[in-house]
Amino acid sequence: MGLFRYTIFRLLQAIPVLIGISIITFALANLAPGDPVRLMLQGQEVDEELIRTIEARYGLDQPVHVRYWNYMTGLVQGDLGYSIHRRRPVADLMLERAGPTLLLVLSAYVFALATAIPLGVLAAKRRNKPADHVSRIVALVGVSTPSFWIGIMLIIVFAVQLGVLPSAGLVYPWQPPEAAGHSGYIEHWIESIRHLILPMIALGTLQMATLMRVERTQMIESLQQEYVTLARAYGVPERTILRKHAFRSAQLPIITIVGLNLSTALGGAVLIETVFAINGMGRLFIEAIQQLDYQLVMGITMVLGAIFVIGVVITDISYAYIDPRVTYGDRE
């Protein structure tokens, strides 16, 4: 019950955070210069009466605080609003674009974890040796370099100069092969992986560098603990010490970084989708800002904010399963 009460408490704490996000986003969106109705009707011959009619239809003729209240009332009921520019429900637009973004973010995390953990363990095992120095240089470059710049460099090298990988778009593995012009599932999946490699590396490099630095530091601390020294004195093989004694205790901070870096990954996906012309939620968000589509901007912001908050809660709860010393409330 302690873990259950803690979960409920953290979810209740998330409500003021989401309300604050909604207020800031709504204010910034509505204070932006420009008229969304005139932008939507750009290139057409319109009169003021038509503009006022459209504003009344979407509630844009009301004061800002009234519009905000109406939006939050609908949000509580599960209504994310209606896109002014696309004239479709925001929820439908987001569902269409959610797949590419989830595929990109999850693959970036898989790349980051699959590379950072082994490299961090190797750097700790070979501390102050060439492998350790190389890993620290890689981590420093990865942390210091913007993801969009890495994406542009990858396109120049592997798509333009070498011509071995595609530079734009994604081939979705969940679609039928015929929809992408492929003869079978094997060809379809190979093309999906080829299109995913460059954006995955561009988005996952920052996560990889951060995780590798933390993994190295934690493994060094674990290997210096007394129980590791005792295990070595008993003649336990070094591989067993790394796997059973040092590795598990070093993973708790990794879970923290993974959960907290979710917002960084989602924010980076906005730029990466633009660089690689991927029709995901990030690119949709950029388009919504350019078109002053208030409802769409709010919908995407609130959903991404909720995902981040839930990710942080899941991260906290995972502590108890990784480290038995961590408890939430009294155990019965």
C-alpha cells in the first residue's frame, strides 16, 4: 500500500505542473504576433464579415481567459480541441503522427542504452587506459554537440558523399510492404531500418553520451566498494564481480537519467524530424506554431507534458524494484 499511496501522491502532484504548462503555453501561443484566421485564408479574397464568422465559430472573438477556461473544460472531458488550419480534431491529427515519433524516440533510446552501458563498463574496467580516454572524448563530444548538427553532418557524409543511407522520411514497419512499393516483409523491414539509422543516431547521441558518463562513474564507485574487494580476496573471477556485484548496483542512476531525459529526447525529436523530413508529432508541432494553430499547439504540448510526468513517476517507482533498500511508505 505504501507504493500505491506514493504513486497516487505523485500523480496528484503532477496536476499543478500540467496546469502551469497549459497556462504558459496558452499565453505564449495567444501573444504571438499574427492572425490565425487571416493566415488560414491567405491567398483568398475574403471580407471582414467572413473573418468575424470564422472567429466566432472557433471562439477566437472571446477574451483570452474565456478561451482558456473553455479549452481546459474540454480537456478535462478528453477533448483536445479542433485544429483551425486543418479543420480536423487535434486528437486525430496527433494519432496519425504519433507512430513515427514513438518509433524515433524508442529506437534512439535503444541505441543509447545498447552503446552507453557496454562502453561505460569497459571504460570503468580499463580506467585511465586508452579505451577510457577514448570513451571520455566521445562522451564530451556527444554532450556538447547539438543533435540537429549531428543529423546534418550524418546526411552530408552518409547520404550525400557516400550515398549508402537515405536522408529523408521513414518507412514504417507496421505498414503493408505493398504500400511502400516493396515485394516482401524482409525488404520492407530492411528499408525501414536503413531509413531509421541516421535519425536514430542523431537523436540518441546525446542520450548515449550522458548515460555513458554516468555508467562509467557508477561502475568505478561500485568496483571500489568493500564487498567487491572482499569478493576479489575470495578469488571470485573478475567477470563475475562485474556482472553480479558491481553492475546491478550501478544501474539505479541510469534509470534516473533515462526517465528525466525523456523530455530532452522529445524536444530533440522536434528538430530531428525537421532535419530528416519525418512526418511525426515534432514536425506537426513546428507547423502548428508557424500557422498559429492554437488548439494544435496546446494539444501537442499537453500530451508531451503528460508523457514526461508519467515517465518521471514510472522512474521513481522503478527504484523499488532495482534497489531493495528503497521503500515508499511503511511496509506491511
